[in-house]
Amino acid sequence: AQSVAQPEDQVNVAEGNPLTVKCTYSVSGNPYLFWYVQYPNRGLQFLLKYITGDNLVKGSYGFEAEFNKSQTSFHLKKPSALVSDSALYFCAVRDGRNTPLVFGKGTRLSVIA
Amino acid sequence: DSGVTQTPKHLITATGQRVTLRCSPRSGDLSVYWYQQSLDQGLQFLIQYYNGEERAKGNILERFSAQQFPDLHSELNLSSLELGDSALYFCASSVEGDVHEKLFFGSGTQLSVL
């Protein structure tokens, strides 16, 4: 069965600095990887996905993620953090049709002015 | 606004009771998913329906059941409620339910079992 690990419960970064939110995955087949963001009192919003092709995926709000097959990782990155990026970030994976999208436990990102 | 509507937003009930959560997917989306979010378990997949039929099942308790109706809205029924069922329940939808599709989430129903 597929699984996702987000090793950090909390990431703190100063505004303007680069940020990284880590994610590793485990699947039996080809991974379909996603990042979602959750703002307070809101549902999850899609940020980006990796299906196949270029290992660097660009998404919404200036975020990008790098797929690394050998390290089974899909870390979320942004070159310059904004205070408004503060939210809960979820990594998720599927490995086939009729399999559910499995989420990590989430990483809370705090960007400090 | 994701286009996915969940009602009610908040629900407070007592142990042993039964409640129904409702979800209307985005227009045109055939697939509906239910997730439970709690502090200790994170976001747990419960069940998925596609065009009225169950497609995938996750960690859904036997006390819980769901269905998707011909108009594609879905209901999640929770019975014999326990304190531990208190959580945020999300509904999400996608067009076909294929692996590459992103999900659109509703704002959730916050269930409090007292």
C-alpha cells in the first residue's frame, strides 16, 4: 500500500528566505504525487502535481517541487517565502486507478516577518 | 471557492446518536471522496464513489456508511457516535477519479460528539 511521510511537523522560515517542506513516499508502482495547502477554516487547495516527465514541477503561488526517484522524495520549495504562505501543507500520493489519494500528516509552515 | 459544497458546517451531537453529512460536488464532477481529519490521525481516506457506485474504500468504520445519489450529491452517515468520531470531515470531488486528477475540497463539516 502507498504511504507518505512528512518528517517535520513544523517549519519556520523568515520572510524572503527560501523554504523547503519535505516529503518522502512509498508506492508499489509509478507514483502520482501532489501537494495541497490548507488555510485556517478552509478545505485543502491543490498546489501542484507530478505525473511524469520533468522532475521539477511548477505550481501555484510560486511554489515548485522536485521529484527524486532514487530518494523517493518530492520536496516542496519556494525561492522567497511570504508571510501569506503560512499554512498547513500536505503531500499526497496515488499509485494507480481505484486507489485512494493518501495524504501525509501535514507540515505547518510559519513565515515570520 | 472550490465549487464543492458541504453542509452543515458545524454539527454538535451526543454519543450514540446518528448524523448525516451532505456533499454537493463541483458541476460536472462524477467522483466524490470522503476524508476525516483529526489531530492525531491526520487526513484519512474513508471512501470514494464514482457516478453512483463505490470505487475505493479506506479506513471507514462499519458504523459509517455513504452513498452517491443520481444527481451526484453524496451523503456520509455516521451512527452510534463515539467521542473519538469528533473530527473535521471533508468531501472532495474530481471529474473522473483518475490517478492524475487533482481533487477539489469542500470547506468541511466540523463534527463534535459530546
